Amino acid sequence: MGSCQPPIPANEVERLQTLRGYRVLDTGPESVFDELTQVASRICNTPIALISLIDEIRQWLKSRVGLNTTEMPREIAFCAHALSQSDLLEVPDALDDARFATNPLVTGAPNIRFYAGAPLVAPNGCVLGTLCAIDYIPRRLTTAQRAALHALSRAVVAELELRKRMRELTSVVVERDIAHQQLKQANDELELKIAERTASLAATNRALEVEVEARTRAEACVRDLATRDPLTELPNRRLLVDLLQQQFALARREGVQVAVCFLDLDKFKVVNDRFGHQCGDLLLTEVAKRLTACVRKGDTVSRLGGDEFVISLYGLNSYQDAIPIAKKILLALKQPFEADCRTLNISGSLGISVFPADGEDVTTLIDHADEAMYKAKRAGKNAFHFFSAR
């Protein structure tokens, strides 16, 4: 198998004009774009993530994670192949793809095997480049990861649009100020022209408010992606650590205890292997709903990844207060699940550590709860076990 040159889009002239209109090429690194690239790398679990823009002769990187270069020839760029499509370009194994098998980026450094690029589509439909995730091993994205990559690519374009609009609005304000000075010299037209410019300014302010609101929503979306599991929408490990630290600090002041429960699903691998990851994802979503229904107000349910969840139970007077909730969780998981038109039966193994008796920091308590969970599995699964240092 060989490799082939990326096709030239039919709207290449308009596309290049649109790209130059954003005035982003050859600008320095900026945190707002770097944060989006870092989120893409974390969500897709890839060592490399890029915001890539394609001009006449090169691929230029506005932001990058895991790659040192800032540009490369267009003819070898994976992203150049995405310019003629509006959907995500996914290459599970570059060595099995005739377009890329002999590409120097595959046969040599950085030795690309997997590529997924969400196109950066401007409002006029022109594709500027991609937000892409790259790995050194063959793989595929989950449905949730593909959706997240698309959402992040839209956030990149929204940021570019916002900056372009801000420049236009700034230009309008400058023109207004110049006109205002000229109006002072024309007494007969003073009142009329002031009224016209006041109306123009009001429209400009309204447009600016709309753009600021859009940016605020985009930033909130990025924050949510960084702290929430994209599949279940539960807190992820990053947010869990922050919440547990807050609970521990409050528990010290109020003299109460906090139970940290580490849950691992029994037989989940069987479901994935037999019915596929889509069915497994649906099952994880339903498990998240049941766990949330089992806990009290003030407790926290989070997903660490895979089939592992952590539940924090706040305000306990004794470790025994965690027992009824643990039993409720295990009973809820034993009930059959309906997912992808199938009835699935699983169970859970639960390990419990207690603050402050079993530790006073997040890492220690999660590790102790994990250790207790493995004891529950060795005891036959579908059980809970408290951590013991003995």
C-alpha cells in the first residue's frame, strides 16, 4: 500500500480568504486555545492533540500537546485530507490506510498510527483545518469521545469568530470617535449626526453583549468538559478530588466522618466483549443513574473511568452509618438492566474507607477503598468490605 496527496477542495480560493480573514496564522501561543487542546488530549486519552490550520503550502499549528514542531508541508498533513468534509475524519490504523501507509509521519517520527480530526468549519462552510487527536497505537474513539471532539472544534471556531467580531466592533467604535470630532465642526448637523452615532453605538453595544454571552457559554462548556465525565455527566477524578478536599475540611470543623466508597462493576468486561462498547456505554449511563438515586443530598457520585466509580458519603457519625447505603447500592446493581434492547445482569464490589480513621488525604482514602474493594471481590463479589490496616 502507498500514500496519496490530499485533494484540493473545490472552494479552495474562498477557503484561504476565509482563513486569512481570522488573522490567526503565525500568532503566538494563547491559553484559551491551549486549554481546548489539553481537554481534547485528556478526553480522547491520546498523547498528541493539535489545533491545525491549512494554508496554501503548509499545515500550521496554533496549539499543540505532545508535538514540538509548529508546521509541516501540506502534502503530508493528515489534516489536509479533512478539508473537503464536514464530518470527523478517523483513521484507526494508518498502516492499513492506502492514503497514509507510506507517509513519512507514519514511517518515521512521530510514528502516527491513529488519527481523528474534527473539522474547524467556519460559518460560511469553509473548513479551516482540524482539532485532532493522535496516538502511536491503532485504536478507535468512543461515541462520547467523538461528540466531545466535535464540541471542542466548534469552541475553537467560536473563539476565532469572537475575536474577528471584536476587531470589527473596535473598528466601528474608532470610526464613531473620529466622526464625533468632525461633528463638532458642523453646528447645523450636530444634533442629527449625534443621534445617528448614538443609535449606531447602541447597536454595537448590543452586538458586543451577545458576543460576550456566547463566549461565557463557550467557556462554561469547556469547564464542564474538563470536570465532567462526557459519557455519564458525573464528576470526573479532577472534580472528585476538589469535592473530597472540601468535604474533609468541613468534616474536621463539624466533627463528622466521610465514607469514601470505591465501586467496581462485576461482569462488565463480559458485557463489553459480548455485546460491544456501545452497549457497555449505555449500561454505564444507567448505572450512573441508579447510583445517584441511591445516595443522599450532600453525597457525591463520580466516575474514575472504565467501570470504576467513587461515592462519598458525608456527615456520618459512625462507619456503620455507611452500611445501609452500601447495601442499597449493591441491591440496585443486582436488578436487571435494559440496554440496547438487551437485558443485562451485573453486580458490584464495594470497598469503603472512612475519613479521618483510615486517612486524612484524598489519595490515601481512595487507595484504601480500592484495596477494600479487591477484598470484596476475592470474597465472592456482590459484596462490600471496610478497609482494615490489619
